[in-house]
Amino acid sequence: MNDVDAPDRGMLLFRNTMRITEGHLDAYREAVEKAVRFVEQHGPQVMVEVFIDEQTLLAHSFQMYRDSDSVRAHWRMSEPYIKEVMKHCRVERFEVFGRPDADVRAGVRGSLDDEVSPSIAVRFTGFMRLDALRSTQ
């Protein structure tokens, strides 16, 4: 096993699918925008992207972390923002891609309702060209 495939080595990608509460779309948007701006300035995430399907009131949040320590740092600093977002939605599905350590796996499981079981998929192969997303102008 090489370093990128070892537990707590290499990137972690979280995908959180949330059902927005009927009548809460605007409040959800506002809470998410505040949370994303906060972590953009202070958080350890490499990437955060949120997509909303307004017709079905489903939101998809993708967060990429360098490692499990980064996830823990995010949880510590962002708890008030996470609580505010969760006033307006519920998690329907939570997916982890990579190999988080046992503490992060337990933290993910503990943060979800009993009827939501997170899935964890181990990295197989791939590459990233995040710089290619930046405008060349």
C-alpha cells in the first residue's frame, strides 16, 4: 500500500445530500452562504462546492480535505455554522471517499440520524487538475 492509500493519508472527499425543509429554501441558502464564506476564509478545506436542485429541494455539498486532521479542525471551528444550516434541512445521504481515520469515521457516524448510514469508498485511482479550473484571463 502506498502513502496515498494509507489511512489518514491522501485526500478525503465528503458528499452530503440534504433535504431542504419546505419553506426554508431562502433561509437555507443564507445559512449555507455564511458557512461557506467562513470556511473559505478560515477553514482547512481544499474545496467546497454546494449545488441545489430547487425543484426537489435537494442540496449536494462536496468538501475536500487534505486529511483527517483537517476534518477535525473544520468541525471544531464550524460547529455554530453547521448547526445553523441544519435548522433548515436534514441529511438524506452522507458519502465519504478516501480513508479517514477511526476518529473521523466515528464522528461522521455520530453526527447523523439513526436512519442515515454513511458510506465509505476507498480510493482506487485518479488525479486532480484543480489549477485547470481557474480562469486563464
